[in-house]
Amino acid sequence: MDRSNKPSAIGVGASIPQPTVNFHDNKVQATLPTGESVTVHLYGATVTSWKLANGKEQLFVSEKAHLDGSKPIRGGIPVVFPVFGPPPSNHATSSLPQHGFARNSNWEFLGKSSSESLGKDRKEGDDAVKLDFGLSHPMLSEEFQKAWPYQFGLVYSVTLTKEGLETSLQVQNKGEQNFEFQVLLHTYLSVEDISQVRVKNLQSKEYADKTQGGAVQTEASSAVEIDKETDRVYKSLDPKVPIEVTTVSDDKPLFSVTREALTDVVVWNPWIEKAKGMADFGPDEAYKNMICVEAGSVAGWQTLEAGESWEGGQTIRPRL
Ligand code: BG6
């Protein structure tokens, strides 16, 4: 008997659940069949949520964060480009706001790729979903276009797997003039109690201490404790060596951050007074529930020649 519809004739892949991707209210939400999820607001292409299969949120977002596009989002992973911090006077970025324009511009959703198209040999429960976002010069506000007149293209890719979250940025110079840029993935990690975590793999590295006017120091500690306002730019790190946020109780990583082409890392916590002073930071005590570990290229400038492109990114592995 010809039974062309017998079960074995149905493609094996057809029965494997797929990641779901929804796009509404100017945000994209993706969920793996195993339950992990990520949310990205088009405003700033800011990742505003990353949850594990057990529902546990991994990113800190302030309760007072503006999610309506009126201000950069206070939390998640804002993208800092093309300048980090207050722009220097006498530089091409000097008319831009602090941290540039990428975090306060509307990006476009370019689409999703799933495990198959990412070239993975997919088995059940072995999923990945990649979301791509784009920003280019004509999409900027008139004010930003004037302030930074370079023809650039950014493609920001957010990849969610069971093992972690990867965010990477490609910068293209589509114009005829070279330009200089800095870039930083301003990641707000969620922690239960800042006094119970340490930051590892920074020992003997040089950093600029922004709480001391940028004074250059050498990190003495193998396990950095955050017990006051902390704003440090660690330079020239090996991107393959993970920056680990560990818990004191068991000395194990809560987060482990490896980088590609991003050799600097900023460690930031505003602590009590600065937290109170930020209108979009809340509640006041929430400084205890966050630590920013920001992978970037910010100590100097990347020069991108006409027609060239550059790519860098981070992979964050959570405690599973
Ligand atoms: C960090 C900087 O990356 O961002 C800090 O090192 C700064 O100096 C912090 O205070 C937050 O910046 P903003 O512009 O989001 O308030």
C-alpha cells in the first residue's frame, strides 16, 4: 500500500518547535521553545529584558526608565556610539550628547534568523535566534545629522541561545571621508545584592578612575568589591579572558562576559548619592541591584576608512 503520508515521510525538522518572534509597540520579543526570551526596543536598539528558561531576569532596568523614546533607556543594554562619555571639544563628535546618538535614535528591525539559517546542526532544544537592527545617517534626527555628518551604517545583532546572549555591532563607513568612533555596550546586569558580588580578571590592569578625574590606577584586587561610587575604564584587556561577576558565597560566576574586538571594559555603579541624583533611576535603593560591565572600545578612537567596516561584540553567559 502506498502510504506517502506515513509519519516517516514527514521531514524530521517539522516537528521541532521553533523560536517565536513578535514585533509590536516598537519592540521585538523573541522566545526560544525552551523558555528563554529577549526583548529589544527599537529606540536605541536597547535590549530591555533577557530572561532565562526559569523566568529569571538577567538585566537591570530602572523602574523610572523612560520607555517612550523621550530619553535613553536607563537599563538593559544601551548602545553607545560614536562617542563614549562627554564628547571632547575639538573633535568631530563635539556637538553630540554624552554617549552619542545610537541610544537615542529609532532603529529599524531588519529581521530574524533562526538556528537553521545560522548554520547550526539543530537538535531539539538546541535553538538560537538572531535579531538584526539597523541605523544609518538618513535615519537620524536633523540635529544629529548636522552634528555628525558622516555616512555610516550600523547593524546590531542580538543572538539568544540557551547558553547566553550575544550582542555585536558592525560599523560601516558608507561615505567618502574617514571617521573616528568609540563604541560601548552599556550592559546593566541584574544582581540581588551588590555587596555579595565581586568582579574578577581585572587584577594588575590599568584603569582610568572617572570618580578621581580620570587618574590612572592599577587594579590591585583579584576580586573587585563595589562598596562606593565606581566608574572605571579598564584598558587593553584580552577580550578572550572573561570578565566574571561572581558571588561571594560560592565564588562562582553569576555572569561571564567575553568580547570580540572590544578591549576596554567600564565598571560602573552610581552608588547612593549619584543614584538619587538621576531622575530616571529608581527606586533610590536600586543601585544595590545592578552592576554595569560595559564592553567597549573607548580608551582611544577607531578610525574607519571610507568603504571599510568594523565589527565587535560581547557574549554574556549567565549562571545556569
Ligand atoms: C558610564 C560612564 O558608562 O555611564 C559614567 O562611565 C556615566 O561616567 C554612566 O555616569 C551613565 O551615563 P548616562 O549618560 O547614561 O547617565
